[in-house]
Amino acid sequence: MLEFGTISTAFSGLEIGDQTVPREKFSKVFQQRLDDIERDARDHGSSITAICRAAKISRATPDRWRMEVPKTVKVIDEMEAALAKHKKKRGSD
């Protein structure tokens, strides 16, 4: 069975599994994790296609993620920016 680390947000960075990654490094870490999954799959006699099938995602999804960080991550960034702006505004009242 495949297990994937959870991703949650924090203003100081993004938590991936048990590590916190600064926001600006998230894209690089995200891409590295995709590369690691593909390499590990090959090293263990599998393929990215088989891993995608097991994870119930389209085979095109990791390729799309390599071209652009998933929109959901961008939406979280936008939400955090809006919250930071709100907190700053409320702090100046």
C-alpha cells in the first residue's frame, strides 16, 4: 500500500510529512518528491504508470505537476496572503 505524507500550511512554511519546508523551497521539494517516486518505482521493478494507477490518479497528473505546481497549492498561498493582509489590517486598528 502506498502512503503519502500530509501537506498542511503554516505561515513559516509548509509541513510535508514530518518536515517543514519554507514556502520558496516548496516547489523544488515538490518536484524532487515526484522524481524520487519515479526513481524508486523503477528501482523496485515498477513504473510511474503503475504507481499512478495504485494512487488512483491520471498518469498525466505528475507530468502536469512537473510543468506547474498544483493549483490547490497556489490557492492555499493566496488564502494565506489574504489572511496575512487581514491580520496586518486588524493589528493596525
